[in-house]
Amino acid sequence: MSRWQPYNPNPRARRTTDCTIRAICKAMGQDWETTYSEIAEVGRHKADMMESDHVWGTYLTENGFRRYVVDSMGRDDYTVEDFCWDHPYGTYILCPSGHVVCVVDGRYYDVWDSGDEVPIYYYAR
């Protein structure tokens, strides 16, 4: 049984490269526009693009999240789906290579089924 929940808060329902905004707005319980604006402001202060890991990572840290390395338990194929089964409670931002996805209470929210992606690090609140 898949733990995936289709989720696209983009105001124009675009399936674009805004995965970071989508994931963070789900984790924070905010709308897409608010999340976009607030992360863009952090980027302006850091004089860097909002897509930069350290820009949105700073935003998460400022909002009570902490960053962790994924404990794959020695497996090379530890996936987003596996993470969900191992974390049935809580709110997380998972970071597979080139993607960002939100996990809430053991389910992952994304515009596509990213359950086979391999997370490298994550933020938890």
C-alpha cells in the first residue's frame, strides 16, 4: 500500500519546479503564496536564490525545524516510502537528490509518486 497523497497547492495547479515551496507550505500549514514570499525574503537577505538549500534551510530552521542525516539502517535502497513507514508520526521535509517532499504522519505529499526516491537528509519539527 502506497503512502503517497497527491498534493499540489500551486495556485495555478502547475506541476513545475516548485517542489520546495509545495513541501514547505504543507509542513507549515500555509498557502503557497505566503511560503513563496517568505522564502524569497530570506533569499533577498542572504543575496542568494530561494532555491538554494541554505536559503530555504534557514527558513525552516527559523521556524523550528532541525536538519538530520537520514539513517538508512545500512541499506542503499532506503526510500521515501521506507521513511514513511519508519516515521508514522510527525512532520518532515525529506530531501532526495534534486527534489523536496513533505511527510506528515507517515504519508508523503507530492504532485507525483516520489516514494522510490532515496532521501539524503531531512528536516523535522
